[in-house]
Amino acid sequence: MPKSVISEGKTTTEAISNGLKELNVSKDMVDVKILEEHEKRSFFSILAPRVVKVELTLKENLQKDVARETRHIEKVKSIKTSKEALENGNERVKQFLDNFVSKCEGIEYKIEEDYDESFIKVDINGKDAKTLIGYRGDVLNAFQVILNSIANKNSNEKIRVILNVSNYREKREKALEELADKVSKTVLRTGKSITLEPMMAYERKIIHSRLQNNKKVKTFSVGEEPNRKIVISKI
């Protein structure tokens, strides 16, 4: 994939659009520089058409970006925490959840440590548990941040808490894999890149993993957290 192209059009919008088609990317993935904006004279026409010339440059090395993001996720997973730290963090989380659940009806939880993977897993279930999921898991993810803060209070070691509510994580993973398959087919049919909605790092990893063996499309991330998005485009 070229890092930059120079394209022309009758208007700035048309010139940019032509360049985006050539690069096969979306506008938020490039820097735009207007090179020329003038009246192009034609020997055969008194009414010379207006021509705008622009240069579009990719904002980043997209392939390295995917690798960097994957390495970051794997690095987080590889962090080892002592058994004592996990047990102390577990106790802090348990005390908080006991108090939380006592004030809620129709909610129960199960908590356990995973010493091999160095994290605390919390499963919340019950008829009213789904209120803790929110839109696309936003409440669940916010609650997970709270539990992580509680687990790490006064701890010298990093403790990870993974929260699941009514098997939402498994359902979300399946939905993302189906989305990846559906969007990749659309990209191949239309030839146009598609930018997905902002996702968390672990969700973007699911999309990347699902399509990494697809030889006809490629995936990469753009933007900054928490609005980082995945782009699926044709190779």
C-alpha cells in the first residue's frame, strides 16, 4: 500500500474522494494537503474547468500498528502476580461485592482466582443481572474498572479483574466474529473499506484474530482511545 498519493478533482471534496479510493482507506486515516487550486486552461475550451490537486498521506504505518496492539494485549496477559497478592485482592473485591449484592435483588456472584493466568474472575448472574451490562457492555466495562481499582488498592503488584455478566463476554465474542465475517464480505463485494464503531482493545483483538487468515482483506486500527476503531479493507 502506498503511503501517499496525489489526486485531482473539480472540487476539493472530489479530489480527496478520488485519493481515498486510490488508497482504499477512509478520510480519518489520512492527512490532507492542498497542492494546487487553479483554473486549468484548455486550448479547445474557453470555459476552462477548475482543477484542485491534493496530496493524501497515511497517518501511520498500519501493519505495525496492528502488531503493536496485539503485543500490548499479550504483554498484559503475560503479567504474573503472586498468590498472596491475588488472594488479598480477591478478599477486597469479595467484601465490596457482598455489600453491593446485599442491596440488590435478583443478583448473585461467583468469584475465583486463576493463579496460572494471574487474574481474578468474577461472574455475576441472576434475573436482574443484565442491568449491569448496559449498551454494548459499557456498564459492565465501567464496573470492571471499579473492581480493578478495588482489587489493586494498597497492592504493590498488578492485579487484573475480569468481569462477566450473564455470559455477556462469550455472546459478545460470537457477535463480533459474525460481524467480522459479514463486513468482510461487504468489503469484498463493494471494494470499499469499512470503519467499525469504537471498540475496546480486547474487542478489536477478536476482529483482528477472526480475519487474520483471510487473504482477501486486511484489518488495522485508527484513532485514539477510547475512540479507537478497526478498519476492514480489501487487499
